[in-house]
Amino acid sequence: MSIKTLDNISETHWTEVITPTNAVFDLKLRDVWKYRDLLFLLVRRDFVSIYKQTILGPIWFFLQPLFTTLTFVIVFGQIAHISTDGMPQVLFYMTGVTLWNYFSDCLNKTSTVFRDNASIFGKVYFPRLVMPLSIVISNLIKFGIQFLLLIGFWVYYLITTDTIHPNIYILLIPLIVLLMAAQGLGWGMIISSMTTKYRDLVFLLTFGIQLLMYATPVIYPLSSISGDYRVFIEYNPLTPLLEIFRYALLGSGAFSWTLLVYSMVSSLIVVALGAIVFTKVEKSFMDTV
Amino acid sequence: MSNIAISVENISKQYRLGEVSTGTISHDLNRWWAKLRGKEDPFLRVGEANDRTKKGTSDLVWALKDVNFDVKQGEVLGIIGRNGAGKSTLLKVLSKVTQPTTGNIKVRGRIASLLEVGTGFHPELTGRENIYLNGAILGMTKSEISRKFDEILDFSGVERYVDTPVKRYSSGMYVRLAFAVAAHLEPEILIVDEVLAVGDAEFQKKCLGKMKDVSGEGRTVLFVSHNMGAVRGLCNTGLFMDNGTVGMFGDIQSAVDLYLTANTNADGIFQLGRQGKEEIVVFEKVILRNQFGIQTQNYNFGDSISIEIECSSDQEVELPYFWISIESQFGSLCAANSLLDGIRPKFVRGKFIIACTFKNLKLLPQSFIIFAGGRLKSGTEMSTRSKEIGSFTMVSKLNEIGLNGELAESFAPSASPLYIPYSWRFNNEESIDVNL
């Protein structure tokens, strides 16, 4: 009896127990919080290192969406004559591109997080969740800069023309961005966990993102789609996000609370699922990657 | 009970050999199906002890099998064993880089592991930025790093270049900076894997000194090394790993002795093979013979040892350098080194033999390890990685050699092993020669 109590006392003194498996919902969020300094240093690293030894430096952040928008205006606007719901083409495409890029950057970078960091993960332990979080945050900064560019154009059109009608839903933009990040992070974590074993997904991803962009109203308004395909596009949880983003800024597009709630719920599920799968894989991935 | 820092219980780790991707889906489904029925994982039952020299029948091996030991607080544990004995896997499991297949480890206190120096260094960032980043990866907070920043910089000796991107650093400077960060971690438990094998001699000394300081402060250290000298100097407890199991756990001297004498082949033949893709000349097999041409691992005082390395090379290598060195438990002892004597073949190609005879071995009855390596014509590029290629044991009785000191038996195992003729003289009396 006395031995048993003694044992119990010493059991409680262990600061950590390493076991083969963890509980499913043990995301070690407290650990993540402990490593918050690492999170911010990683964000800083991403930000500082990208444009070192380039002449234009952070100006590239502006040029990327600018060039894409220009291409879209020429290809989809001028050549294909796809409707922009009466909105100025530049602004229409730029809203789409800016928000979409944030999602696709998050997804792209997060989905290769195990492969990209295998050398670090193989040598040091820290809560792996820090890595995808740092990706989302550093891309958020990039998004912020690109959003400023968008706002620049937006103000210009707001003053010089009478085509756009921003409204109160502009206040929802932070939420929209958050949900977009959640979608990118969640799917990215799920894919990254699967690619540690099945590399095939890496090849599918580039193609998949491309395809998903066309299934999301980035280069066309939802209103221009009718018939059999519309259902698919409406069920895409990214659709309401892009539509609301555009509606808030430009005053054209579809807004409904139902769709927003649908997006919120799906984002939550994807992020939770992603985090669970990710923490499950992080313990064993070194043996398979 | 309460002064135990790490308690390892029944740790096993299974790896799958060969192509990981083949058949993983079917294995996964099998596993999942067994789990669903509440049965044991079918793949955990297969597998065999990890012995890399023997060809196994299953492609599942146990890198670690039922490892049990406790490390007390403040203890410095040296983990030794041959290549592939499971040392690194054990460290990886302890540092949470990979999970064990079965068993558990209980830990008291914060662990920091140094399986490599400079993990996460980004070449584009400056020394200063990398100190912060690397420190944070190793588990320090930003304020902790700021507090120790000057100390770290001072220890590294690269103050002048602190605002230069590390990609412009020499490899030596890089390592210095990286080790400096690591050396300033203040965990209760420190896990170190042969990081001391890098850097110049002066820096190595500094590192060993730092490790001594750490252990002197009452912190627990786990140290993996092939350098028996460093292990003996630093550690008080030894863990000898053998084929993924605990060969011995006890005081460091016995563990080192066991490591040096654990012969898998008494007939003096060692099977080697390619280690790493970059090896141009591969050491395939080593045969040890005495002066009578008999294959053996046991030698008497004054014997000769002939070391024959069967090599192979796919390409023609012109004027290669080779060296063969003998190491005692204290470290390197003597060597035949063509980088020094300049004697080398005009070229080698295909299958060939490098043989070297060390004559008149005047060594005490202890065990010794043979290392060998090779370099290309330039002398700077590697052709064969420096590695352990074999071992031998001196077996003569002390009184047969002529060492008749009363305490000779008890001191000989840990005495400096190389004998050079000498003479004593006390108080201007006649000098006494010791000529064995």
C-alpha cells in the first residue's frame, strides 16, 4: 500500500511522458503557445529571406498581383469577354486575385511543410504546428501589402467613377480573410500529412489548385453561372468568401448569411480535422518521409 | 525514486527496410482492419533483431528492442556502440523527433537535444538573425536569447561577422556560431550526438570544456560518441548498445571495455560495404593476420598485425591517399598515413587490396579499434569516409611481458597502452632500463 502511494507521488513529478501514441484531440496547443517566439521569428525569417538579394525587394509583393490582374484583364476580359457584372475589370480581377492568392499560397506552402522542413524536424523537437501557423501569418503580411495595393485602385475608382458601391459589409472583411486562411491551413495540413506517405498528391496539388480556382468565382461572378454547374460552385465553401469580399468592396455579387455560416462551419471543420491529422502524423513522419 | 531524470521503459522502435512506399496502402488497410477488430497490430509481431551484417528474412527490423534504463539527475551517461547499434535511434526517440513503437519514457525536466549543430540556420539571414532563430528552434525564448546574446557571440568568436549573412561564413565559423548557440541552452537534460566531431582542435577543446561545465552544474547529460577518450573523460555511466538492445549499463570503464572487446568475429574478418553515395572507393572487407599469416583478432605483445582491406571502385582513381589508424580507448594512437609519407598507388580501379602491416605491436593487453579512410589525388576531397573497419585485442599476460608490478593487473586495463622503451633513475643511482 505504502509503495503504491510512493509510486503515485513520483508519477506526478514527471514533467513529460513519451509514449507511442497520443490522444486524438491532444493538439499540444500549450506547447505551441510556449514556442510563440519561434513562431514570430519564423515569420520574420520568411519575410526577410524571400527578397534578399533582389533589387526591387518588397516591391515584388505589388508586382505579382498587378501582373496577374493585367493578364486576366487581357485574356478573360478583352479576349474571352467574360462578364464582370458591370464592374471595372481591373478592380474585379484584382479583388479575386488578391484573396485567391492568399488562399493558394497558404495551401501550397502548408501542404509541403513536412518535406520542406524534414531536415529540421529530423533533428529538433518543437510543436510542429508552429510551422504551418508561421506560413499562414507570413502570408497574411503579404496579403496585407497586396490588399493596400487593391485599396489604392479601389479609392481611385471610387473617386473617379460611379461604378462601385461599397457597403457596410466591408466590416466582414477581416472575418473573410480569417476564413480563407483557415481553409488554406486546414486543407494544407491534411494534404501535407498525406504526402508524407503518398507523394503522388504533390503532383496532383498544382493541378488541383488550378482547377479549384476555376470552380471558385475568381475570374467570373457567380451570377454569370447558371445551369448544372452552378450547384457545384455554390457548394464550394470558398465561393461565399469571394462573393462577399467582392460584394462588400464593389457592391456586386451575392451575399447571404446562410452561405457565410456554411463557410464558417466548413472552415472550422477543415481546420480542426487538419490539426488532428497533422499532430497524428508529426510523431511518425520522420520514418516515412 | 525522485532523483531519476529519465526513465526508459521497454522502448522498442521498428523500422521498415527498403522502399517505404511499396505496399503501404495494403499494409495500412491491414493494420486498420486489425485495430478495428481489437487485435494487435499484425506488423508488430514480425521483425528481428537489428544486425546489419546479416541478411534478414523480413523487411521489418527492430532498431531498438526492449530498452530499459534509468538516468539519475546530474549523471553524465555515455552511449556507445557500433554503427547501427541503435544509438542514434535512441537519441531520436528521447528527443521526440520520432516516436517509439512500444514502451514509454518518463522525463523530469526540460530536454534539449543537439543531434546536429545549426539546425534551421538560414543561409540568407545574418549571424545575429540566425542566433535568434536557432535559439528559438532549440527551445529558448526571445528574451532568454537576448540576455545571453553577448555571451553567445563571445563564445563563438565571430563578432566581426555578426551582421553578415551566414552563407558567406567559412564552414568553421558557421559551426562555431551554431555550437555557441547550443552551448548556451540551459536545460535540465542535455542530449548530445557527436557534434564535437566538427571544428578545429582548439574549438573541440572548448566544446568539451563547455560540456564538462554543463555536467559540473549538476545537469543530466546523455552523450553519444565514438571517441572513447572523450566518453571516458566526460561520463560516469555508460550504456553499451548492441544490435538495438542494451548490451551493458553500468560504470563507464566496463562499458568501454565491453565495447572494445565485443567481437562479432574472432577470426579477424570484417564485412564492410558502401556507406553513403559519395564514396568513390568502397571498403568491402577487412582481414587481419598475424606475422604467421594466420587470421585472428588476438595478438601477443610484440606481434605484427597485417591489415588487408579489400576495396572496389567503379571508376579509375589516380594517386589516391589512404590512411589506417589504430585507436585505443583514449583516442587515436598511431597511424600509417600516406598523406604524410607520400606513398600511394599510381591508380586504383575495380577490385583491389590495400594492405598495411604494423610491426612489433608493443601494446598493453587492451582492445583497439582500426579506423581507415581515403582521399583523392588533391588530398582535400574524400574518396572513402573515415570509419571503423575492425578491431583487435592484445591478449598477453602482464607477467609474460615483464610487467610485474603488484597492482599491474588492476591498472593495466585503464593505463596508457603504448610502450616505448624507457629507463628510470632515482637519486643518482644506476639507471634501470625497462625494455620489454
